[in-house]
Amino acid sequence: MLAHSSVYGGAYHSVSSPYSHSNLRRLSLPSVHLRKSRLRSFSLLSSCYGQRLFGVRALAEAEVTTSDRPQYTSQPYSVNIPVGDRHILVETGHIGRQASGSVTVTDGETIVYTSVCLADTPSEPSDFFPLSVNYQERFSAAGRTSGGFFKREGRAKDHEVLTCRLIDRPLRPTMLKGFYHETQILSWVLSYDGLHSPDSLAVTAAGIAYHRALSEVPNTKAIAGVRIGLLGDKFIINPTTKEMEGSQLDLLLAGTDSAILMIEGYCDFLPEEKLLQAVEVGQEAVRSICNEVEALVKKCGKPKMFDAVKLPPPELYGHVEEIAGDELVKVLQIRNKIPRRKALSSLEDEVLSILTEKGYVSKDEAIGAVETIPDSFEDEDEDEEVIVDGEVDEGDVHIKPASRKPVPLLFSEVDVKLVFKEVTSKFLRRRIVEGGKRSDGRTSDEIRPINSRCGLLPRAHGSALFTRGETQSLAVVTLGDKQMAQRIDNLVDVDEVKRFYLQYSFPPSCVGEVGRMGAPSRREIGHGMLAERALESILPCEDDFPYTIRVESTITESNGSSSMASVCGGCLALQDAGVPVKCSIAGIAMGMVLDTDEFGGDGTPLILSDITGSEDASGDMDFKVAGNEDGITAFQMDIKVGGITLPIMKKALLQARDGRKHILAEMLECSPPPVKHLSKYAPLIHVMKVKPDKVNVIIGSGGKKVKSIIEETGVEAIEAQDDGVVKITARDMSSLEKSKAIISTLTMVPTIGDIYRNCEIKSIAPYGAFVEIAPGREGLCHISELSSNWLAKTEDAFKVGDRVDVKLIEINEKGQLRLSRRALLPDPDPEKPKENTSSQKTIDKASTPKKVVKVSKDGILVENNDEQLKDKTILLDSAKAGPITNKNRVKRSSSKPVTSASEKDGGSLVNGEAKVG
């Protein structure tokens, strides 16, 4: 058993510990060997530090008595819980028995293992709970390894970070204030069957292990999570990955048996009423899981560490309100964020100074500080290791001298700061409820002033600056080919590629602070994904717009709702880049004051539209909703209370819809407006459709042919897909036309009746001339078909190098082509009846040309195509400065075929604008 000794400093008075000075001297230990130590004996350590407290993790031996608490052993327990149309298996006691709590959850052949561990001693008091979550999908779970150079799992991938956030967000608001033991949740996917998603299982596993069932964390509510899909009109609980492919909704919900703690999801313009129905279905599923967990609690539940919860003294609240109350009312009326923040900081210092002068807070700087171990022990390379006789040293038993924290006279500085923050939140909530006005003077449903402009970055493909109050997002769009797409290495052995992605940045300068710059934080990854999924629903399909789209949202100012500003700015930037979006969307963040009766209200929760940072920190909810007036595309809700109900969520969703309508109307007033056509600096992408059996001809042996085309023409890349779709990416129209001509020639399928103009005679034989109708493709024009008049010799009228117009009149069994020049010449004697020859019959059958091809020295220009060759030019002008570099990029992949290339055959060129469909 693990024995916890909690040490508290400041005003945080702990319960009596069995490892106090007197108890430590009487502690009876087995024979002990000290290894790698400069200490001579344990008794010397005890005498030298008799007045100090130690946090000791001891072995559960019969001779060691550490607590009067009952002993709990880890025994295997399991319970089957019905979820939707199948069961999930929850097991504990098999794996991770030395952790504070551990559990495995199985759905199908997908297994998630989660462990929870608590630190023996509490951390310094702060305004947040010290909880860390790590989630990892091991490739071995799917029977494979990473495709990269490093075969060991390392830094968390973006989707793993998102799952960590899904686990963290429902757990944090249920934790009791004053519990400062650092808590770590580790979750691994041990087995994955490709059908049952592990993220919702990880949320459920963490909720069971972390709370009521298995660990000592002081909380009495089990938490579970489920995913809800929508197929037709039917909601599906925990749908499989195949079912999710056709789902109109992707909702992940977490909660307890009585309330909703977190929702996050994405949908295709789903009405608010439909979303509420999905939440109701999910809440019922969560309730049934939590009720079933009670059976597990009765078998293996552990006592909770309620004695470790330490709150500031209640009388301190009165002192702070008495000193700062009147001034707080004035400070909270300051509308601008930075001046208000500085005024609050100054007021906090003033409160601390007054309490110190009155003797409530000691002036001794050592109060609350950590007293270090003397220098004679600081040089130790390792912690002291205690090895019990008869046991193997595996490094699992350590005795660490715990630092002593002196007891202050009355209050500590940390107490004062924590209480000041709570009092400030209380005054802000009171001002909103009683006065009906927020810090910036708005009413509860009022939106901050909005200003937006597009095209401020001349060389970017699309840009927009969206400003709402003191929140500002600079959104930039970059267009490229498939080589710019983001590749994802996932558990399934499939090369997943994202053609649209949004990257969100939150530099410290946006809040007027100095901070670290480096890899994106978990918050940045989460906010970016929310905005990305919100905008994904308005993008055209790849067949209509074959570009890879990257959106960068840099937050240049922040005072709440920056992720929703990224949605608005990203939508405007997409339009400025010429992306044919389906419609405009906007995002808004909603807040809430739950207990209004505390401040003289009627008890009805007060919903706030377009919340600021202070309202987010002091409020009870942060509910982000994106979409248009018809429906929702993305949503995310975090709460800071024990949960909310469906009626509250319904009120918030309807108020959010009104807010979105207002924002969309303001976005229409953007000045300057988005240009809505493709930038001249964007690359050109030309899409062609050839016969699938001609793809190998374009690529050539080992890609030699396609590389030679890239080098010869100067295009950026040529991508040939197995279904016959060919995409050419170029910087200018001339290089694109050259490559297009070469590919057209290579893949040309001659048809009887086709006409070829300006073709070169390559060689002359006694029986006729061989004419090159395409590079490397020749046909015989018999001497009888060269002229309307009789010719004795071919050389009498033609020579090598002459150019003639010919018509294809026959293709024999060997694929050899027979051409006719005479078929295109006017009849010299129209009154004379035509000879009934076999060749004439062949010409008559093909009298109507199916395709007219003009051949030049540079290649072929198709003037009139049939259905065998379709193409379209998506982007039409490019004049990028600087040298052109051929990247020799070759790509061959499988994808769905392009259905309708263009209304007209050939390339489409419409005044520099994109003509799609």
C-alpha cells in the first residue's frame, strides 16, 4: 500500500502525520542497507533533521504501520456496460496495480489502458488544478510501425493532443478547489481494430479511473464520454469508423449521470434543434454508463483524500472585500483590457501591502518559501535509496527529505492572491447580473464592434484582417497542389492526406506580454482544429477546385473568442483567394452566469454573447458555435461548474444563432471586400482526363518520361492518377500549354475521321509518304491519296519536310494508320460521278470529322475534342517574380475520377477568374 504524508505550508494546516518528528523516531523498520550514500546511518539522518517533516513512500510490510486507514488490495474486477447496440468491457486490477488507479476499456478489439497517479505531497497553492494528461496511440496496436525514420513513438501528434484535451476538459471542472496534489493521467491505445474509435473510450476510461471508482482523488462523480453520429434521421451511439463516413454529425459528449460537462463536434449545417436531440441521446448514454460504474465502485472503490483539500481561511474574504470593494467596482468599469488588467494588478498589490502593514501577512520573505536541504546533501547525484533485506533493488523505494514550510503568522501571500481573484470574479458577476452591464458597457446579448478588411497583403494568395472589439485575427490563405497537402501517419495503414488545414498561432504579444515562442501549444492545436473543421463544410470538392488550401490565423490581439475570430477571418480570406466557397459562416463564443440568485437575480442562468477574456475566466461556461443562419458547422463547450442542462444549452444555442446573423451582416460590410477571384500570384493547375491505360505512357519507365516533360516545359509538377486524371501545376501559361500539348500527344487515341493539320512529311516511299500526325506517331498517305490528280511519283509533288493536312481514313488490325490528303481537297470536277472504290467508301463513312488537330513544331493543340479527352484550366494567370525552379515532382496516386471537367471541351479562360464546374 502507498502511504501518503501531506505537508502544507502557509495557512494550509494539515492533519497530523504519522511521520512527524516524534513518530519518525519510533518508526520500526526492517534491517536497511544504504547504497551509494554519504550518510552513515538512517538514525543520523533522523537526528540531524528531527525538526523537519518528510514525505515517505514506504513498503507495505507488517512491521511498518503508516496509517489507520483500511488496507485496499488490487484485485481483478470487470463489468460489461451496454452502450448503443453493443457492450464495452471495463476491467481493473489486471494492469498497473501500483498506480493510484488504472483501468482498461474494451470495445470490439480496441483496447485503451488508462492510469492515474497522484503526487505524495501537494504542490504550491495556485488558481488551477495541477492536472496533466498524456494520450498515445501506439502503432503496435494496429500491428505496424511508424513509416518515418524514427520507429519509436515520440512527440504527440496533433490528433493525440486533441484527445488529451477531450480527456482533460470534462475532468477539470469537477475537481474540488483546494486540492493541490499533482495528478497525472496516462492513456495508451494497446489494440485497435480499425472500426471502434479509441478517443471516446479514453475519455470514459479516464473518467472512471480518475474519479469515483478507482483513485483517491476527492470527487464523487464518475464521468463517461460517448460519440454520437447521425445517419439519415437515426442517431448512433459510438458509431464505427465506417458508419462515420456517411454521418452528418460528429459529436463527442462527456458528462456525469446528472449533467453535461463537455461537448465538441462538427456537422454539416445541422439545425440547433437537431443538435439538441443528439445531445439528449448522448446524455442518456452517458447516464447509463455512469450508473453501471457504481457496481465497480462497490467492489473496488477507494477512500477519497478529502482531508487534503485546503482552502484559504474564510475570514480573509471579508478583509479583502473591505479593503478593495469600492475600488473594485470602479476598476471593473474600465472598458479596455490592458488598463483594466494593470489597475487590478495595482489594486492587488495595494491589498497585500495593507494586510501586511496590519500584521495579517508577515513581512518575512521566508513565509511560504521552500527551505532547502543543507549544502552537504545538495551534492548527492541520487536520492537516498533504502533496500529492505531479502528484496531485489529495483529502485522502487526511496526516502526523500521533504522541505519544511514555516507556518505564517496568519495569512500567506498566496492566500491573499487567490482570494483577491475570487473576489474580483464575484464583483464582475454581480455587476453583470445586478447592473445589466458588462465591463465594456454591453448588454448580455450585444456583440462588440466589428471591422474587417481584405487584400492587405499584396503577395499572399488571399488575406483578411478581422477585428471584433479587442480581438483580432490576421488570416492568410495559400493555394498549392497536392504536394503541399499535409500527410498524417495514423494507426490505420493508409496514407491519409489533408488538402485543407488551418494553423492557429497565439503569440504572447497579442495580450501585451512577453513569453516563450516555439512549437504550437495544445491550446493552439485545439483552437486551430476547431476553426478548421468549422470552415471545412463550406469548401468546394476536389473535383471542382483541385487546390490544396492552407489557412494561417495569427492572433494579433486577444480579449476572448480568438478561435471564432479565426473562423470569421478565415472565411473572408478564402473568398479573397478566389476559393468558391458554398456560403459565408461566422463564429461566436457564449458565456454564462449560472447562479444569478446569488446577486439578486431570479435564479435563471444569464447567457452572455461574444464573451471577453475576463468573462470567460469569471464565468461558468465557454460555448463556441460556428455556422450561418441556417445551421451549425462546429461547436465546442467547456464549463467551470458541475454541469449544465439541456434547457440552458438550448437557450445558449438560440442566442448564438442571433449573434451569428449579426456578425455575418457585419462581414458583408468588409472594406475593401474580398476580390473573389484567383490571385495572379497563385499557381496554375490544369486538369486533364486521359484513358487510364495511357497513364504509364506519361510516367515512363521509372518516371523518366514525366521528369523529362517537367524539365523541358518548366512546369512545377505533373500528377498522374490511376483513373486517368492528370493535373499539371505551373507558374505561367506558356509552360502549362507546352506540357499539356506533349501529354495530349502521348495519350492521343486516333479515331477514323480525325483531321490533322500542318503535319510534317517524315519520309517518302515509291508508294506514298509517311506523315507524322503527332510526335512519334506516323501514318501512311498512299500516293493515290496525296492529290486529286494522278501522280507518277511521290517526289514529283512532295519532299521530306513539307507540311500537309491529312485525314485519318483507316486503322488496320496492326494499329497502322492510313491517311488521306485528297479527302480534304475540293473536288476538281463536281459533275463527274465519284468512283466506287473501297477507299472512297471508307472516306464517306468518316465524312464528318470527330476531331480537328493542329500540329506545330512545339506540339499539338486540340481544337475540337471528343469525350476521350477532357480538360480544364482552373487558374489562368501567374506572373511570380524571381527565377523558376523545376522541382521535378512526380506523383502517382489513386483517387476518384474527375466527373465533369468543363462545360466546354478544352481549357477555360475567363478574364483571369476561376470558372469552376
